[in-house]
Amino acid sequence: MILHFYFGRRFLWMFLAIFGSFFALTLLTEATGLFGQFEDRSIGVTDTLRLAMLKAPAAVYQLMSMITILASLMLFLGLSRKSELVATRAAGQSGLKILAAPVVVAMLLGVVGVVAFNPLAATALRQFESETGRYKSGSLSSFSLSRKGLWLRQGSDLGQTVIFASRANFDATRLSGVKFFEFGETGIVARRIETSFAVLKDGAWHLGPGKFWEINHPGQVPDKTAKTFVTMVLPSELTSDQILDSFGDPSMISIWEMQSFIDRLERSGFSTNKHRVYFQIELATPVLLAAMVLIGAALSMRHARSGRTGIMVLFTVVAGLAVFIFQDFAQILGSNGAIPIYAAAWGPPASAALFALGLLLHMEDG
């Protein structure tokens, strides 16, 4: 038990050290990019660093698998150089028993990452997108889903417009059961529009038959001055890609809110494959991290004096990148419906774990 605790503690410290290094490097990289991106907005150093700090957690969270395999590599290379692996095997411990503690720690880190770090990264990324959107355009466009339908907000120099739709088509270019609430520069509602449908094309909303009310006009009663229309065109800076991207980036949604968001997305008429695959991939994270430990161990548990350490390090990094790319490719296929969702999410980590386990059994006698 003491030996397992020792190996588990060593692996944990390796992981935290590499995680901290990646976080610092990501923070520096993001800050450098933001300095060039918003130099015309006269954003200070403090605001730039704050924006970089908001984006860094999500970027590092996506690299947890690579951080894990590097921690595994450093752990077993260190144990080999100090002949600790040889001494452990001489004491009757097999290679698989040595791996038990690091694998358990990796799975626990995966659980902590999913249940705690994922919501933190998602919240920070949403805040980052909100603030950078305001810096880029000077106005804020936002999107949200409720149990009753879809809410959009678009901004311009003339004011803000809030849009509600009970349903939308798959690419968000046609809304049904639509209400528009137009606000002036002072933030007071100026007009309300109701229509059976609205189609987004050519930089404008093309409305079907409906009715509108002029509001907050002196001496006018909205119900008495209401007018009907057959068609109406409202300019808009929104695009279908902007709307879909707002719902299409699952990394901006906390794992705790994902299932309810998928349900709302489905009721509103959008495809949920992308979010379902992401949700299952998050649940499979502990298995993926355990597989990365096994891969790192399988390629680096040889004694340092046997030579070819550099080649083993290279093979380990390449194997980690291969699993990372394989999972990304499977996620794309699952999001497009080309393969089943569970196969896309659980296939890569399970395959990686079985491959590494088979390699370990081939190389080890225990």
C-alpha cells in the first residue's frame, strides 16, 4: 500500500507541474494574441490579461489527455533512471501492479476535471466570448434557449432588438411563431412585431404576415394604432453560422447543464448530435486519461540503461497525438451522424486502453 501511495503521489505531482506549465504557456499565448487583436480598441494590459485568463482554462482543459501522457512518461522515465522500477520488480511487484496507483489517480483527475473544472472553464469561456464580442462590434448579440423556445438579441447603432421564436429549422434561417421587440438608443421599447414566420437571408429578416404595435409614443394607444402587414423586412447583422455557432460550441456549456440544454435544443428543432457526442466524451474522460497512463507506461517502463530513451519518448508523444487526433476525428463523425454516438465517444479511449494493455502484457512477464 505504501508503494502504491508513493507512485500515485509522484504521478499527481508530475501531472500538476505539467498542468501548471501548460496553463502559464497558454495564458501567455492568448494574451499575446489578444494584444494584436484589440490594439485599435485601446484595451489595457490588465483587461487583456483578464480576457486571456478567461480563455485559458478551456484551452488547457482540452489538453488534459496530452498532459496525462507526458506526466506518465516523466514518471516512469524518472523511476527507470533511479532504478526504482528494477527494485520494485525485484521485490515481486509486476509492471501491472506498479501501474495501479497512477491509473487510479488519472481516473480521479478525470472525474475532478469533468465535475469541477469543466463548469469553471465553460463559464469563463462564455464570459470571454461575451466580452470579446462587445469589443469587436461595439454591441452585443446573444442567444439562449428556454423551455418555450429560442431567444436572440441583435445590436446595431440604432439600438437593440430582442427576438423570440417558438421553433426554428435545422440551420436557424427560418423561425416560426416569432416576436420582435425593438429598443431605441435609450433602452426603451419602441415597437413590437408579431409574425407567423421570419426568414433570414441577404442580411435581413424577411417577415411573413403579421402585426406590429408602436409603443411609448406620446398620445398614441398601442392597441388602437396597431397595423397589420403582409410582408416586412428588418435589417440584421446576424448570420445562420453565428446562431448555430452559439449553440454549436458545447465547450461553453457546463456538464451539469448539458442534458437539459440538449432537451431544449431538441424541442426548438435543432440537431443535438454534436452536444450528445460531446457529453459522452466528457463522461469518458476518466477512461481516456487512464488509457494515456497505460500508453505512457508501455513505452517508457524499460530500464534507462537499455538505451533508445529518446526514441521511446518520441513514440510516446506520437502515440498520444494519435489518440488525440483519433478522438477528434471520431467526434466529427459522431456529430455528423456517420457513426453511433456511443462509438464516437467511448471507442477511442477504450481502443487506446486495450492497445496499451496488450502492449504491456506483451512486454511484461507479470
